[in-house]
Amino acid sequence: MTAPGFGIRRSGFAVTAALLVAGCAGSTPTTPSTTSSAPASETWSGTVAPGGQTSRSFTVSAAGTINVTLTAAGTTPIGVGVGLPRLTGGGCRLGLSVDATPGTTPQISTLAEAGQYCVQVYDLGTISGDPVGFALKIDHP
Amino acid sequence: MRVFAALLCAVPVTAAACGNGSTATAPSSTTPTVKTERFDAILLPRTSAFFSFQVGGTGSVSINLASLSALARPGAVPAVMEIGYGVPAGEGCSIQNSVQTTPGLTSQLTGTLAAGIYCANIADIGNLIESVNFSMRITHP
């Protein structure tokens, strides 16, 4: 069993060495760099049972717009929402939601700060019998 | 402990060895780390709730009502609520600044606060017809 703090001691050596090396490096100024996050596009497919809901988390790396497009589902509308992941127990706490039918334009488009978010798909009370399959696309910074 | 001592010694030694005759700079002040806290709870109609947080140094504080959803059914509740910040007073929060807003994924209220203990508050102004789950994000130094 590793003694508590062992990793920290090793890190201490590594940091010390890095400081020594970096401290004596040439003093040529470097051009300041800006960090830009490439837009991400995620696809997600699954099923929703009668009275059920399912959710998926994603990370927004910088402030920008989240677009959610329900691209495939059954013949009746289903609920789609975006929010924050629950702190415990999984699931999603929704900030906005819509009753959606499949399409090619985003059913949800909203500004968001950088952070952890989730999208949830849920039955509006219209699913009976077998679970309904769906597919959606999430575009975000 | 010896390693940490070595690390602390290495920094000034390195700087001195590679000085190149540069002018000494004044010690810089420490910038408090910005942190985001979550306040998740249940709000009953015509009630309020608050969350205390500690600001480590003068800086920008932002409050975001990110989620409002019914307890017994899925979907977001787009009700206008009042969110604010202030200082704890007795068993409540003495509001200094507030705004009425619907849930969203960007900050609805910002301000500059000095180091100290503050509280973030949420209140129903008469729009809730049922109890709701809510999620707030408080970002502060």
C-alpha cells in the first residue's frame, strides 16, 4: 500500500526539476496564444419507454450556443430538454424543454456558459406499448 | 516535508541564477480561485430559499437559475422567479440585489463583491402552482 503523500513527494521532485529547467531556458518572448474550442457535434440514440425518460451528459468547453436537434423518433411528439446533471443519482435537471417532433433544424437553441450539461428525452404520456427509438444531435462549443 | 522545503528553495535559487540583470519585480498579490457552487433544492409556492457562500476576495459574482422542474413529471417549468444575493441575516438572506427571471443556462445576475460571507436567494413571486426542483449556479472568487 502506498504511503499517504508519496505521490505528492514525487510530484515535488518533478516540479522542482521543471522549475530549474524552465528557469534557465532562453528568454525569447513567445507570442501569446489564445485558446479556442472547436465546436463539438455529438449524436445520441436510444429508446424511451412509456412514462420513461433517459438522459446524457456533455461538456461545454466555452460559452456559446447549444443546439439540440431531434432527428428521428416515433410518430408522436416526445419531450426533449437541456439542463444540469443532477448532483447525485444521475439524471438531468432541466432548464428548458420542448415537445418535439423529428426534424433537421434544432428544436432547442440556447446560450450556455462553459460547464457540464445534460440533455433529456422523455415520454409526454403519448407512448404506449413498446419503447420508442430516437436519435438526436447535440452541437455545442 | 524535506522535499517541499527543497521546492521552496529551488524557486528563488533558480530565479537568482538566471537573472540576466533584470529588474526585480514587486511581489504580486494572490488572485482568489474562481469557483462555481451548486444550490439544488425544492421550492414550494410562495416561499424562498437561500444558500450561503464565501467570497475569498473582491471580484465578480454571478448567479444563474439554471433549472426549474416539477417534482412529479418531466419537463422544465418556465416560470419567472426572483433570484438575488445579499448577506445572511438572522435565519434569512438580506437581499442587496435581485432580478426576476426564467431559468436559463447563462448567468442572470452579476455583481462585484468584497471578501466575506454572502447568500444567494431564490423566491417564488406568485408564479408557482406546484412545488419545483431548482438548480442554481453561484460563481465567485
